[in-house]
Amino acid sequence: MSDNNNYLKIVNSLKRRKKRATVADICADTALPLSTVRELLPKAADEYSGHLQVTQSGEILYDFSNGFLSRYRGFGVFIEKAAGKIARAAKSAFIFLFKVWTMVMLIGYFLLFLAIALASVFISVAAQSKSSSSNRRSTFYGPNLFSLFWRIWFYSELTKPRYGYGSVTQKKESKRAMHKAIFSFIFGEDDPNSGWEEKISKAIITYIQSNKGTISLAEYMAFTGENSMEAEKSILSFCSEYGGSPEVTEEGYIVYRFDDLLLRADSKTFSELTPPVMRLKTFSANSKSMNTWFVIINAVNLIFGLYFLYHSTVTGSLNTEIQYQSASYLYAFTHIIFKFITSNPASLIFVFLGIVPFVFSLFFWLIPACRYFAEKKENNNIKLSNYKRIAFGKIWFSPNNIDINQLSTNINECRPENTAAAGERVIKELGAISNVEVEQTENGKMIYSFKELENEKHSVEKYRSNIDPSSSQLGKTIFNTAE
């Protein structure tokens, strides 16, 4: 009979019993081999959010008092997965389209505005040289802020070579593609913790292999940084994936055993609780000067967009020579150019030179701003998670006379903003699986001791010492396809 059919028989048996069952109960209901039931029960506990209990006689009870709502199957799960896929696809599409729009807007519009402004300035200078009328000079050279702005900025700033020589940093920046630098400012860098789940699983497997195929819940928490309830669920999922099963020590503590993971050909060891550390996210790999230039360019686009938005709304269409002379020179010049394209230049200017750059400029600043605060919060969560893993490991190594200050570390990735609150959280979460004793010293410090956790540690070590390592070693090779 296939494992799937066996699994369905076990699930149906659990549903008939509704609440609690032992391995022996399921064997009696299904007539399945004891080894099969022990292998598949953790899978059922993972799918239907079961919990483990230990009786006075040392038997493990699988408790399903929360019902039999599957975490992986059913209409609700299907809708949730579909919604997640749609959301991810929509996010990817938005990012792609915004990237295209970014290159068109930030560079294309900047050059377009620059061309319009410079052309208007040059024509105004040419017209001035041919005219002796002071009124005419006033028309072209009066309060024309855009002309003055572009003359000063273009000749004093834009013509300066920015890259290609100078410091080593500048040379490195010039090698990075412009579009990648722009996208780095808006969307940030790639996730430095991609593949994190796989990395943690590898570390846990290696630790299990180095400890005779066993791991306790507290040790597992030291790798994942999860609280006891989260860890209990995920360790059952881990058992389901890697053939583990919960066992009970002589003193009544649960230990998770993975005999199949011991059948390996190498001798790599990883006996200490040294989980990998998550890396913090960086806002951008660009230098501050490069990001500053992106901000300046976008600010220029925003200023021009507001300028054309204002004048296309207030001034509108220009139909007579008097209207052209009374209007802002840059707007009048742009109106003449757009008149070759459409009979209603004001509307075209309003949309393409006003609304579009204005909306884009807001997004250009809004996305990095939101990402900055989101990443700041996420980085603090990363620091807290790293801190918890290290603190759990330290407490498991030495469960008594713990000062919260001793749980801290100098590693930046492992130091949350409020280390005192993080330490109290660690004590509380470990207190959920082990009673904690609190003492106050003469100078007011709080000292914590986990006597029960210490007993569990000794019990787990005793359980491991009774495991014969030779029973899970590979035998001699008796057949080789190369021979």
C-alpha cells in the first residue's frame, strides 16, 4: 500500500477519535505497521496543527483538540495560495513597468526639459541681439527664472565631468550600469537572505547528525529563533520532511529523533549551537553622492512638471501675439513647439509635461521613503531574530544564574534597538517550556534560572549517550556499478 493511502487511513482514524491518540491507538484502528504510523503521524500533526503531550507512563499523545483544518489543502488554502500568486505577479509586473517608466521619465524627461529650456534660452539670446527694444529685452530677459536657472546650472554643473577619473570610489561607481544604480535607489538591492530557509535547514540537519540523530525543542528554537508554539509546529513539519519522530526520554522529556539522517558517507560535525546569522538589508549600494544626483534630477523634473502644470491650467491656450508676449517665455516657446503637433497644445502640455512628470516624481520619492521605513523595521526584526537564536543557545548551554546583559553580543546584526526588552522576551518565551526562577541581587539586578531546562538538558544528553552510533553507520560496500 502506498504511503498516501496509509496517510489517509491515519488521518481518518484521527478524525474519528476527534481529539487525542497514541501510536498504539492508530495501529489498532488501521492495522498499519508500528514503524509506518510513527513515520506518518508527525506529518498529520503538521498538516492539522496537532500538539504533543507526554503521559505519566511516558507515552506520546497526539492532541488535535483545535480541530482538523488542513494547513495545505482545501478551498480556503487554494484561495490563499491563488491570492498570493496573483499579488506576487502583480508586484513583479508593477516593478517591471515602473522600471521602464523610470528610465523614460528620469532620463528621457530630464533631457527633454533640458532641451526645451536650453533652446528657449538660446533663441531668447538670439532675439535679444537683434532687437534694440528695451521692452523686447524685458520680454525675453525679464523675470525669466528658468532661463537664469538653466544658464547657471548647465554651464557650472552639468558640463563638469563627474566620472572616469578621480578617486577609486568614483571609478567603481562609473562601472555600474546607470539603470542598475537608479533601480538600486528606488527598489533597493537583492535580498541578502535569499535561500535562508534552506540555509537554516542545512544547519539543523548537520547539528542533528552531529548529535546522534537527535534534537530537542529548545535546541531547535536556538536555530530558528521561533517561540515555543511556532517551534513546535515547525519542528513537526521538519519531522515530516526528514523522517523524524518524537520520542520520550526516561525522565519524560520529548526529543526528536532522525535515524535516517545518520546514514551518511562523510564525517562532518557541527555539535555546537552556532546557527547562521541573518544579514541586514541595505538601502542602496550607491554612494550618497550618486543618490543625491538622482534626487536632484528628479527634483528638476518635478519643478518643470509643476511649472507646466500651473501655466497650462492658468494661462491655457495662446492664440494671439499679445497673449504670447504676456505669457511666461518658456511656456510660450513650448506652446509654439506643441502647436506643430496638435491644435490644442495646452491640453497636451498639461498631460505630458505636467501630470506625467508630477505623478512620477511623487512615486520616485514615495517608494524609497516607504522602503526606508519598512527596511528599518525589518532590519530590527532581523536583529531581534538573530539575538533570540544566540540567547536561546546561551541559555541552553548554561541554564542557571542568567543575567540578561550576558545575552548581548557585539555583532551589529544581533543587537536590536532595545536589548533589555529583547532579553525579557527571550526569558518569557523560554519560560513557556520551562519554569523560570527569578532572584534579585543586592544591586537590583534580576537573575534567572531554568532548573527544569537544566534537567531536560541532562535528560537529553543521557538519552544520546545510550544511542549506539554503530547502528546508524553505513556498512561496507558490497556492490559497485562501476565494477
